[in-house]
Amino acid sequence: MDEPDFSEALDTIERYLLGDVPSLTRVEVCERAGVPIEVAQELWRLLGFAHQPDDAVAFTEADVKALEYTHDLVKLGILSPDRQAALVRTWGRSFARLAEWQTLLLTDLALESPDPVQQVTDLASEVLPRVEELQNYVWRRHLASAGVRLLASDSSGSDTSRLAVAFVDIVGFTSRSKELDETELVEWLEYFEAECSGLVIDHGGRVIKNIGDEVLFVAEDVARAADAALTMTARGSDPDDRFPEVRAGVAYGDVVSRLGDVFGPTVNVASRLTSIARPGSVLVDQGAHDALTGDTEDQGHEEREHAGFSFRRMRRTSVKGYSRLQSWVLRRAG
């Protein structure tokens, strides 16, 4: 069976998405926007767009508007050169991943149709406007939530705040992935990510990112973060639950938040704890232990219970960046 020729349908979609048929070169775009070509080239590079030669007719009025808006934000003092680079780079990465997933989704649906080419065109006209509106809605909701968190915090505009940071890692991912075909592997990982996201949200936290077989999340309340991690390990240890076996590390302390990601020693410690945790267990660091127990000093307890949690001190461990990392095995009391 011959492969369907999507070229005409893709031209239609491109005209819809870009608002017009490409009619401008990059030099003409820069001239109309009043932006030096060096600035525009760097912007497009940060966005991850393919390089275009000077004589390539690959741009529309939408590209002119985008350059004008960016230049306006710089003139208004909203975007410094450093902030512009970081913001645009984040946009490029995020939307590239989103666009790839959406394109695969539409293509898969189209290929199930008797007339894939027509189906692509129909889906684009029916689906893309709704997706665009939903993306705008989701962005506005997250913007509102982020604003509320910032105004409610004591950070006074600082990038640093005290958070619980948790990594949750699938045990035996490599061997398990070899047993699954491509479709099954994707479905399994999407199920894991969806279940983790739901549990984190239910516990008042935020998923920062999924890194293959690992999930990174944060929460302002260390007890709720610990409970979320314990819920995941408990589900993973249940043979009747589809949720994979996992291990987790939870650390609590100062965290630098920037462009939707988190950085700093607290994040590093949570990652190291996860790497040394046994399957089905949760390890916490000194900061999380003290916050959960109310201790501010090391009182020498090997085992104890407090506020619904049980703690068992582990031997100090040497891991990358930390020669004597203290940790506790966390369980639910009783």
C-alpha cells in the first residue's frame, strides 16, 4: 500500500497556523520589525527553529509581530538580555515537545481513517482552534497560581524558598523496558506519570518534571510530600496494583526556583537519597527529618515515631558530592 501524500494537507495546516503563506525572507522580517538581524537570529536559534538562508521565503507577518513584541518587552524593561535568552529557550523547548506530541496524535488519528490526507485537514480545522484556546486557558490558570504562590510566600520576590523536594524512581526500569514493545512502554510510562501527577496534586505539591523513569516534585508542606512518597512506594509494593515498584528520596531546605525548574543542594540531596534507597523504601535527609520531628539538633535516636511517621537512622553514606550523608528510612507509624 502506497504511503499517503500529506504535502497538500500540511500546506493547508501551515497556512492556518502561520496565518498566511510564507512570503518574506528573514532579512525582510527584520527590516519590517526594526530589529537587527543578529538579534533576530539569536532569538530564532534559542527557540530551536531551523536556520534559514537569507534568500529563503519562509516567514510571514506573524514573525514580524513576534519580533516587534519581543523588542517592545525589552524596551519596557521587562526582558533583560539574560532573561530574554532564558525565557525564549524555555519557550522553545516546552512548545517543541508539546507540538511533537500533538502532531503525532493527529497523525495517528488520521492514519486510522480511510482518507488520511483529508482527515488531517479536517482534524486541523476542527481541533487546532480548540487546542489553541485550551493552551491559552491553561497558561493563564498556571500564571494565576504562580502569582498567588509568590505573593503568599515570605520570599519577597526572591528565587529561593524552603521546599520539600522528592525524587521517585522506578525500580528495575531497564529490565522491564526490554520486555515491552514501543507502544506498551509508552503506555506504561504515561500511566506512571499520570498516577504520580495525580498523587502529587492531591497532596498539595507540584510536579517539576518527568525524567524518563523518574519524577521530581516539590511541596511546601514536608509532611504531605513525605506522605505522597510513601503512598507511591506502598502502591508499588502491592502486587495487585499496576503501579510500578519505586523508591524515593525526600529532602527539605532552601531551593532555587527558576523557569519552572528547581536547583540547589536540597535538590541534589534528594536525588542522591533516591539513588541509595532500597526498592519500596523512602529515605529522608536531615532537613526533612528535623522538620517532621520538630528536632533542631541530632539527639542520637536510632529509631523513633513522631506525627504519624516512623524513622530509622541509616549509617552515613558517601555519595557524589557528599562524603557523609545522613539519612533515615521513613515509614508510617505503627
